[in-house]
Amino acid sequence: MAKKKGKPAGKPAKQAMKATPIRAPIRKGGKSQLVEPKQVLDEDIDPHHQWKRPLQAPGHTQVDFEERVNFRRLHTYRLARVRQALAGSGLGALLSFDQHNIRYTTSTVIGEWARDKLLRYSLLTGNGDPYIWDFGSAAKHHKLYAPWLHNDHCRAGMLGMRGAVGSDLTLFRDAAREIKAILDEEGVGHMPIGVDVVEPPMLFELQKAGIEVRDGQQTMLLAREIKSHDEITLLNMAAAMVDGVYQDIAEALKPGIKESEIVGLAAGRLYEMGSDCVEAINSIAGERCSPHPHNFTDRLIRPGDQAFFDIIHSFIGYRTCYYRTFAVGRATAPQRTAYRKAREWMDNTIALLKPGMGSDEVAKALPLAEDIGFASEIDAFGLNFCHGLGLGLHERPLISRVTSFRDPIELKAGMVFAVETYCPATDGISAARIEEEVVLTPDGAKIITLYPAEDLPIANPY
């Protein structure tokens, strides 16, 4: 076998990359022409995990003396994962309006304001390369700065902006016809397509164009399930930023400061460190701790309060979901007891997060609804559970007493979880809330949220 061009003489040639066949050729409409499906190279689908080395959280800049995040390898892996999931789905293509799915497939992004507008969309067929429809100026930008996309696949698009354009269906109709033409051209026009989220007028126009629409979100979340080395590095870098923010919070958490001021402090610090989106920060103290309200107010922090915070932000798109609980100045016996229980539930759950374990087995370790004062598991949902973490805040697999016994999933190395526990105190107002982000390695779970949480931290003790 010939050596790669430019490879130094005397070194053995690298073995040719194998291609994993996707499926049999697809017949193009009613014609005799067969369209060969795209092949996924084994090198592309390889997550390049480096389990024998520590999980890295390098500096944010790229340098010439060490590899940090390989963004082209990241894009190649994500696209290969989508192709692989699409191949086994029975779908001819995936049409995505979900911003995380668009970014995962195309490696394009615009401002956070677009998150809920259902305006941008991408298309990937089993036989083609990604298309992206965006604001016209953004599409022009992609042509200049995203060479991994074909120029003619970066297109201006405009739909309903969640009804803001009015009741005229022209934009939806024209978009559906354009999509149908691409599906026919790439040989999958006769197959159903998967759609993640969509405005009803767009769904109806796709159906009028003769396109069978099915759920594509499960296919996309299956693709996003296993994180590559580069994705894990970005998640670890995002978590490292929050480690630092909690140090700032611990120093600032004194009587007289408002919950909202802590939110402002944390958001400002994150943006200074390079966050690209502070999605939400919960800031909850005193009598607001139980039941958990999932918000923040202008309440003043008082001596002896129990206070907990959740910091949700992203770095290069990859998110954190990271709770910590403090006592302000001093802690009571009920506060300490609640914290010990929350920590015990956390440690017991993390111990079960191993490759090969069923999500239903992990769910059995989670506390019952009545253990935290709720009448049913659906009432208690969201307080003691695990959820996948990546470009999205909640990804597969999700582990809870509500869902996992009916639809268990086998855990695999490369999954990343946020593990959340909550325990109300017997004083009727305080509560402990802990969350750890963990990476599933072949040897078990590795925690990447490093601000100390083994014992209840006392902020500015008296």
C-alpha cells in the first residue's frame, strides 16, 4: 500500500481507513438509477477517547505546542454519528429546527435569540451532505467561514418566526417544495423524513408536498448519546469555569446580598471567562428552599440561611448543570442532616453509573417520592434524577423513577450525566441540593464538577 503523501520516509504506512456500510443503495424515486449511500469511515466515527490519561480542561486558546480541541475532528465525528443513527432509523433524511441538532449536524450557530424562533433549519439525507437555511447574511457568512459545508448548501431561509409573519403560508410552502426537490434529487423522496420540532404550518406544507413526517428527535438524541474526546474536553472546560464561579459565590455569600446579585455576579464572571451563553442561574435561599421554586428573586440573604444555586451555561455550545448548596455563616442540625442524605443518595447513584449497567437499575437507587415529601413520582420529578448533558441541557439517557423502569437503556462509556439530588430539611424551610457532572469511563464514573461538596460548605463562618 502506498504511503500517504508527505509522510516521512522510513515510517510504516498508516492502515487504510475502513468504511462501515450504511445500507443498500436506494432507488431514486421510480427510476432505475441507484443512489449510493454515504459511507461512514471507521476513523470518523471513532470518538478518540483517551481513557488512560486524565480528563483534560486546557486553556481556551488554540496553541501550536499541544492539542486541545480538534474542531474539525469534532465536526467529522458529530456528522458521522448522525449518519450512523439515520442509517438505522428507516428514515430517508433528518430535518432539524432544534438549534442543538442544527449545530451538531452543521457546526453552525448564530445568536442565542434564535433558540426558540424555529427559523433556522438543516437537512441531512442518507446520501448527501448537510444543508443549512439561515438568515441571508448568516448564510453568506457560513459560505466564507465554514468550508466544511458546500457553498450551495448554505441558503437563505425564512419561515414563520412562531407566527410573527402572519397567516400567509407562502414561505412555508416554498420551503417545503425546496426540501422535497432536494429529497428527490438525493434519492430519498419516497422515504419518510424525521423532524424534531416544527411549527404546525410547516408540518402541514411538508405533508402537502407528499412528504411523510415522523419523529426525528429520538434519532438525533441517539446520535448525540456518546460524547467524543473533544466533546468531553469542552464539557470539562465549561465545568471548570463554574468551579471558579462557586469560589466567588462562597466569598460573596453574606447577609445583605440579594439572590439576584449572586446571579449577576455569576453571569458576569462566566462571560469574563469566555462563556458563550449563560442560559439560567437558580439562586434560592432561606424559606424559599423548600419546595424548590427553580428561579431567583431579590430576596436578601440572612444569617443561617441554607442557599443553593444551579449554574447552566455553555462553552463552545457545551453545557453545565451544576448545583451547590451552602449554609450562610452557620448551619443547623436539620440542615446538616438533609445535606448528608442528599450526598449519600448522590454517592450511591454515581457508584452504579458504569458501562453495561441498565438505567432501570440505577433508578432503583434514587430516593422514593415519599422520602422527600411528595405523593407521587411525577410530583417529585426533577429533584432526584440523572440526565444526559451535551449541547443540550437534557439529553439521553434520562434516568428517573418516572421513566426508566418502562424504557431502560444500557449505559455506555462516553456518556456524560448530570446527577441531581434534593433533600428537604426537617425544619420545614431548608433543603440541600447537590449536582455532579460525571463522565462514564470504562472503569466507572469520573466527576468533573470539582467545587468541594462532600460536606456542607459554610460560607463566611461566624
